[in-house]
Amino acid sequence: MAANRFEIAAPKWNGGKRCVGLNADRLNCDMVEVDIQYRDKTGNRVFPGLLNMSSTKVKTYPVQVVGGGVKLHMVPIADLTEQSIKSQVVTKPAKVCHACGGQEFWVRLGLGEEEELCCRCHPKPREEV
Ligand SMILES: [Zn+2]
């Protein structure tokens, strides 16, 4: 199954819901993977998981035309499914979370590069592999 990765800098509001705009020209794939890179003011990712949806379903969402005639399907973040990703819990007393002061982190391995996420601010995804 081929998947296209969409890297989203920040979600948009659409009809009162937080959405991601997915380029209609990049849906020549079975699945889309959405990586929302948005960070809060303390530098923590707000949506740390990798989210996905079938391209067929993405195409059922309303289109918004933006600059240059680019067509974006506006998909509510709540409708995306969190992908099962490999993760492991580590304790790193040397590091302190800027937001909550916590010292426990888990490491997300699913995206190729390791990323440390605070256990309290970013609970682990549903499944661990
Ligand atoms: Zn924290």
C-alpha cells in the first residue's frame, strides 16, 4: 500500500473544527499520513502522533481553493486515525519538560528519527508495538 506523507505546519479552523488541508493533487495513493508539526509556545508538539486516513475517504471531504488554485480537502483532525507507532518509555532525569516540569519521557521511533515526548503532556498512543 502506497502512502503519501503530508507535513502540516499548523492546523486550520474550518466550520468550527480544527482541520488539515490536504492537497487534492497528492491523493494518488492508497493512504495518506499526516504529520502535524505544530508546537505550542513551550516547544512541545500539540499533535505528536502520525495520523492517517485512506485517500478514498479524504476525497469525500469538502474542498477549499487556496492561492494558485490549489485544492485542499479540509479534513477534521478528529476524523484521522492515529497510527500505531513503535515507542518506548525512558526516564531521563537530566531533562525537564518546559511545560509541566516532568522528568519522564517516551521516545517515538515511528517516523524514522527519534523524538522524546513528555509522558504527562503527550500520553502514549493507544498501542505500543
Ligand atoms: Zn510535560
